[in-house]
Amino acid sequence: MKPIGVVVSGSSPVNVPIHVYKGCENQVMEEAFVIIKDDEKNMEYFGVIRSLRMNDPLLNQSQRSSIIDNPELAKQGREVVFETSYVRVLGVLQPNGQLIPPRQPPAPRSEVYLVESPGDVKLALETGLELGEHKFSRIKIPLKPEALKYHVGVVGATGTGKSKLVVALVNEVLEKTDWKVLVFDHSGQDYVNVPGFEGKVLDASEITLDLESIAEYLKKEISAKEAGEDALYVSLILYILSKGDLRKFSESQDRSITEFAKGVEGKVEVSISENKVGEALEKMPVLLETVDLEEEMKKVKWETSSLVKLFETVINIVAGKSTSKRKYVTFMSLQKKYIESLNKRRISSRDILERLEKDRLVVLDLSTVRQEERKYVVYSVLRRIWDRIDEAKKPVNTLVVVDEAHNYACYQGCYPSSSIIERTAREGRKWGLGLVLASQRMIDFSTDVRNNINTFFFSKLQTPGDLDNLKGVLDLGGVEYDDLAILATREFYFAGLGNPLKYPVLIEVKQV
């Protein structure tokens, strides 16, 4: 290895100031790996160069000298210019290639050597998922597979190569683990057309939400509260059970709805009459225990005027003389495009998970539905995974990738997807359910989500405030905002639990 400098006074076990030898300035780069050989202690420290500075004792920032006004003197005095830096120690290198935490600082005058290739140092890192190599030495820094269940954040401005990193991660997971991967592609551009993902893509406009998600979505769109919410939920159940055929309803609709609810396949008596909506809602789950609503929804003929008519009848029973019910009925009528789009939606959350079990990879193209509805798709599918966990109490070994995650896991305005993502962030590790959240801005993530991400890849960020948020959950090891500004596409700092070196190091993501 090439000697490039020497340790000077003032070192600590983790931060070691060095002076770079004359003639080596062009070889020393920030983020380069180095070895410090301390002959006094017979120890070798492995670290990374940070904070390079060029100094000239004759050109002090706070004191003017004659050199400034005399170009000839300036040229003659260049031999006094010197370069300083410090080494962030990543560990003490053992004979077997393992790194142990540093407990003592290296002695001044210890020589510093540049690591230029993997063969320069015997470094025994754990095997894992290879997403890229250290920028300068080309040493592979694998992601520890067990870190998947503790969640991964990929943060960077547009054009930094977040999707390329995620694709590399997905490929490694599928090749080297038994985990399955579910991808929510926000834009329909980053993962839908990836070579190797062909045949694994599902169009969100063909996915039917579960009953609760449809009710929640329509409830939000029509601003229904209290009685209006109850009427909406009951109406949807009745409509699905009738498969959209309301010919059983006579002109005396109050009575016929009650009779219809009582006599659905003779399963159970459900009374929907004036002032008894609470009783009806209590008995409805008993009826639904014998009916597979998810399958029944595939058979329904959705027709807006029929559903609105049924909704109006039910809300008359439920809300009585409420002045809000006309507003609800009117707003319900405005949902024609969404309601009738349900006719071509025949892929259920259950179907998606069955496909995932079979193929190990499913990509959901969310770009084909409205932004508001995308949150409900994410919620519906993730909730189905949690239903299976709650029932079986077994690990699912599934990695969920959420592209442009600030649209789904933010403080406010991301309901209901934020609620299920927060649960996954808090509890997923116990059940082998991991998240990969790719976003331009981590600052938009809710606190529960941000505080439960344990591995980060970060590149150029939009504002210094984004780096401050990372500092709140990571030891950045001296990486500053200016260091990020010069990064090229596919260059990321790799930090956190999944990094075997523990402190942030610069990697170049492999081509995919």
C-alpha cells in the first residue's frame, strides 16, 4: 500500500488528524479507505478519509501578507502549502480480518496508507446482499440480510438513482434469500419496465379494494359522518350481497330492504328498521361470517344509480330527517366514475398475496388510479398481509417496497396508508415483514415511521434540513451536506444496522 501521510497530535479513538505527504495530494480523496499502522501498539486502524483541507501558513485568512500583492512571491512560496485531513476510524483490524471497536487512539507519527483495491487489506465482512462497492477501493460492502426486517430507507433528490438501488436490492433478495418482494410503484415508470420483472406487474385499476377500504374511500369523498357513514357501509353490504340486482326491492323500499336483509340466503335475521341501525350493524358480522365478500364483490354489477337509490333508502331509515342526507346522496352520485370502475376490478388483495406466494415478486402499478385512491390500495393490500399474520402468528418473510413513500407515510394527509405503514414499521420485525421506503424527503415521514428505520442509503438531498433529520436517527460520522452535493448518480452513503462497518461509507451502486 502507498504511504500517504502521518498522524499528528490530538487524535482520539475515532477521529484521527493527519497531515498528507507532499506529492500525495492528488491521490488522497475524501471517503477513501486507509490503514493507520501504529508500530508502538502493534495495531492497525481501518478508517475513512474525511474533511480534507489545504493550508498555507503564509496566507492566513485573518491576516494580510505581502504575498497577496506580489504574484512572484506567491509562486516561490508554494512549497510551504500542505494538506490536512482526519481519519474516521471504523475499527481496529484483527489478524483474522475482523474489525473491533477502537478503544485507544493511534500514536502520533504513525504512518497512514491508502487502500486502493480489495487486495490491499484483509477485511472479513459478513456475506450479504451486494448492492455496490466502495467508491474508491472497490471493496464490496454487503447489506446484512437480517437488517431487512428492521426496515430500509432510501433517500435522495430526483435523479440520484434511488430506483436503481432498490432494483439491485430486490434482485439480491430474490436471488440470495427466501423472502418475497411486493413493490408499490407510485409513478409506474421505475419498476414496471425493469428487465426480469416482466409478467410480475399488476395494474392498480384492476384491483378491487376490500369492503372496508371502499367504504372508507367513499366516506371521505362524500364527507359522510355518523349516520351517513353507517348508511354507506350497510348499503355497500346489501348491494354486494344482491350482486347489484335490486329488483327484489318494491316501491315500499323501507319494508323490502328489511325483508331482503332478513332473508339473504336464509342465513340470519338482520333488522334494518327505523332507529335500529345499531342492532343491524351488530348482527351484520354474523351474516358476513357465512359469506366470502371478497369473492362476492367480483360478481357484482356496479351501477351508480342503483347504488345511490339504495343508499338513499338506507339513509332515510338511518338518518330520519337529517338535513345532511341530501348532501350525502348528491355527493354519492358524483362518484359515478369510481363506482362503475369497480366493474373491471376483479383482482382482490387475496389474489395478490396468492400471486406473491407463487412468483415471489409482485409489482403494483399505482399510476393508473387517482392519487387519493393509491393510499387505499396500499392500505388494503398491507392490511391483508397483517390479517394473515394475526391469524397464523407466523413470519411472512416479505419485503414491501413503497416508492415515493412520502405520499403514503407522512404526518398528515396520508390516511389510511400511513396507519398501516406505521404499524409495519413498529411491529413488522417480529413477523419478518420489512419495509423499503424510497423518498426524496425523509422529513415528511411520520415520527413512528422515521424512528423505526434502521438502515439508510442517502445521496444528494433537497435541503440541509433533510440531513438534520437523518442526524436525528443516525451517527453520520462527520458526513456533511456539502459532501452530498458532489455525489454523482448511483452514489450513496450506506449507514445503519445493515452496514457491517457501522459508520456511513460511500458506495457506488452496481449497474442493473
